[in-house]
Amino acid sequence: MKILKLSSKEMQKLCERYYTNKRHIEEKVRKIIDDVRNEGDKAVIKYTKRFDKVKLAPKDLKVSANEINGSFQNIDTAFIASLKSIIENIQRYYKKEIPKSWKIRYDNGAELGEVFRSIETVGIYVPAGTVPLVSSVYMSVVPARIAGVKKIVIATPPNKLGNVDPHILAVANLLKVDEIYKIGGAQAISALAFGTKTVSKVDKIVGPGNEYVTEAKRQVFGFVDIDMLAGPSEVVILANQFSDKNYVTQDLLAQAEHFKGLAVLVTTSKKFAKIMKNEDIKGYIVLARNIDQAVEVINRIAPEHLEILIKSPNRILKKIQNAGAIFIGPYSPVCIGDYVAGPSHILPTGGTARFFSGLGARSFLKSIHTISYSKKALENEKAAIEKMTKIEGLDKHLESFKARFK
């Protein structure tokens, strides 16, 4: 591992590693999006053949009921049993997250409030290029269902035989996903955003993906909502000489297992930093003067995953401002959050934990303001309305107000 000095350019680059747009990717993705938007299924089929090396007919883009039913013959029954337990964990967690509508009533007759409504249609992207991310299915579908989303569809790239991984199909079926499409890459994002003859148009697109998928989500944002712009997976581990070295080593190695994964150790111990420096791990060590500086470094990095492996971890928890998910104590490795704990593993990366949150039930809700005034309450605002409409030069707004008193 490489030790970074706090004042070095490498440290600055680490803290400013947020998603950056690459011009050649931006242009390629824009062409794909425009083609799919204009040509629909024809363009989807063209790009599926080019990138996934499989030729599909329009009728093949949507996974059939026979394919879904057949998927259960190709998976271990023990997988289904463990899956049910995992789903219960996720449901239990997100049921606590749903906000309640509220109202404030004033003596003059005004009543203000906020109600929550679920987004009606959601598209979930499930990567399957190098390995099928089966866990991303339940980590996104379950909170959407808890939020009350009426229609959920999945887009996932086919393999060379034109099939979708049976585990993805089985999980999607158990969670009652409405439609599954054999489409990957930017073409899938465009099809979900604008719709085709085969693919349903959605209101929001969520899920991880490669840089082409991420750039496509960036470009369609505004036509649809998205969850976040996610990049390579990452972990920061706060540890010292009292931490279990093997835990730290294995957790850093687990993160480095991801393609372009980022693994960082933040420590206040020179001795521990020297020991870990000799480990054959692709990652960085940041040596802080004290725990306060260590926390400052963590907040600057704003990691996707943060593990706190020092003694009395809860004493610094309140000081952490920026992290996608925090794993507290020696028996809470990131892998438990990746697969079974409950909170979604779809989390902000690249320092965007400064302003993005992890995917959850709230991600599939929208807030609607409610305003109800009595005549008396409205009349009390006469002076303010007259003043503001005069400043902004909006005479008809004032006339709309006065009409209530003629």
C-alpha cells in the first residue's frame, strides 16, 4: 500500500475523484441515446448486436414467461431460502423509512402540509457484463415496492446466447417485477427514458453501471429522474494499532476485488501504517495526527463505504458528515451490507456522498405541498401580496388575489 501525505497532489486528487465527464464517452453516448429515441427497437437491436455480440429480434427484447419459469430449474433451491431471509431484512429496514404526511393549522384558518406519493413507474438497471449483480435486483426492487411503486421494470444485458442470468430472473420473479428486458448499456437507459414499441417508458431510472451507463443517466436526467451518478466501488477504513490487522487487510482486499475499486486506510498510528504499507494491497494509507484530523480526512474523501474499526467507534460517529454507509465495529464488514443487512448497497461514490444519499424507499417517493386558506387568512396577506406583485411587476397576480374580495 502507498502512504499519501495530506498535503500531496495525490491526496487532493483522491478527495476530488468525483465522476468526471469524458468527452469521447459523452459523444458516443449522446449518439446512442438519440438513435434509440428516434429509431426505438431497431436501434436497441443494433447496439445490442454491436456491444453484446448477440442478435435479437424485437420479440426477444422482453423476457418471456417461459424463460422466467425455466430459470428456477437452473438455480440451487438453497438460494431461494436464503433470499427470503434477506428480503425480510430489507423490508423491515425500509418500512421504518417511509415518511408520514403532516399538516399545520393556524388560528386564522390557513392550513399547510405535505403529502407523499410514490413514483408510478421505475426502471432498474442490473449490470451483468463481467458478473451478474443479482443482489442489485433485491436491493432496488424491495425499497421501491415498500414505497408503493406501481410498475417496476428491469433492464439487464444478455449473455452471448441471448439469455439473462437465471438468478436475476428468479429474484425478479419472486419480487413480482412487471417486465424484464434483455438490454444493456446506454441503449437500455435511453429505451427506459423515452420508451420504444417494446420497452415501457419510466419516470425514474436507478441502479449501478459502467461509465457508459452512468453518462447515459446523466444525459437523460430531466426527462426522467435518476438515483445518482455512481462510479467504481470504494471503502475507507478507520483503524489503528488496536484494530485486528487481518480484518483490515481482508476488507481492503475485498474492496480491491472490484473493477477500479478504491481502498483507503486512515490511521493515527505510525506503527500500524508501517505494518500495512508492506501488505500487497492496491490502495492507499493516510496517516493522521489525531482522531479529529482522521475524521476531517474521511469527510473530505466522502467514501461510499466507511468502516470504523477503532475502539469505541460510536464516539466519532456523530462527527462523520459524508459517507454513503457506515459500518460500525469489527463484526460489520462491508460484505454484510452488500448482501444481507437490509440497507441498499446502491450508494453514492466518487465523493458525491457530500450531497447524495444511498438508495432507499424515500428515493421512490415525491413530496407534494398542500395549501388551504380561509377567506380571513387570505385577507390577512393583502399587504404582502400587494407589495410583492408591485416589486415583480405581476399585475395579474394581484388581480387574482383581489377577485376573492369583489
